[in-house]
Amino acid sequence: MTEKEKMLSGQMYQAWDAELKDERLKAKRLCFKINQICPTESAQRQSLINELLGQESDAWIESPFNCDYGYNIKVGKGFYANHGCTILDCAPITIGDNCLLAPGVVIATAGHPLDPVERASGEEFAKAITIGHDVWFGANVTVCPGVSIGDNVVVGAGSVVVKDLPANTVCAGSPAKPIRTLAVGEKRTFE
């Protein structure tokens, strides 16, 4: 298997493989262009976002934004990422419709071995992340590798998501846990 195939299948891989390094550089060039273009240049900006993600979308991403590859991020309709979001997409990240990321959100599929010798060798792994429809992450939320988040979930600011979160819940904390259930059609603001 190539290092890329290992990465995408969740096995340990070498991130400094030439193919992966070239693909990260391509994504970094596109992120740089997105981050440098005037926000009023919406058509050109949207074209660059679509090129980065490898899909036609209505996604709006505020600057600065950074990711590893771009092509592993699949977003639904109405996706919005506020300023300072980082997505480490070494494994697939699937995000449903109408999802909102507040400033400073980090979504990371990448992880490293606990053993220091193995970690120093450059080995790492990646686990896919799935985010349902109508999800809102507050400022500075961190989502860790291998997590699934259900539909209609609100994650409070500063929370760290290390385990799956059930649909229709407000979750908060480090680690993030459900603190209450949302009623169907509830319009109350998060408190």
C-alpha cells in the first residue's frame, strides 16, 4: 500500500511521504490564496473554495482558514466556517447540511502514537469524522479523531469532543457531554 492508501484506510503511515507532502502543499497554496483574497471578491473566492474541497458547493469559509488536503472534506449545503478554523483532513470528514463553525474551531482526524520512539519515527494515523445536519459548534470547539456527531447538535464554546455525541442535544465540556436534549422545533437560544 502507498502511504496515502494507508492514511485513508486508518493505518499508521508516514506523513512526510513525497506524494502526501505535495498534496498538502497544494492545499496550503489554495488556503493561502483564499486567505489573501478580498472577501468582496465572492465569485473568485468561491471558485478557490470549490477547488480546495474538490466539489461544487455554496460553502462560505472566512479567513484565515487552514486544512491539510481539502479533498477529504465533504460539506453539505449551507456550510459556514467563521474566522480561524482549522481542519486536519487526513481521513474523510463528512459534514451535513446547514452546519456552522464559530471562530477558532478545530476538526482533526490526525493522531500520533503514544510511544515516543514510534512518534519520533514520523508515524501517525487518521480516523474519519462524521458531523450530521444542522450542527453548530461554538467558538474554539475541538473535535478529535474518529468522532461521530448526530443531527441537530449544539456544542458549547471551548468544548473538546472526544466521543460520539447523540442527535438533538446541547453538549459542552472537556470532554463534551450532553447537558440537555433539544425539543423538536425549539427556538430557545443556547444558554
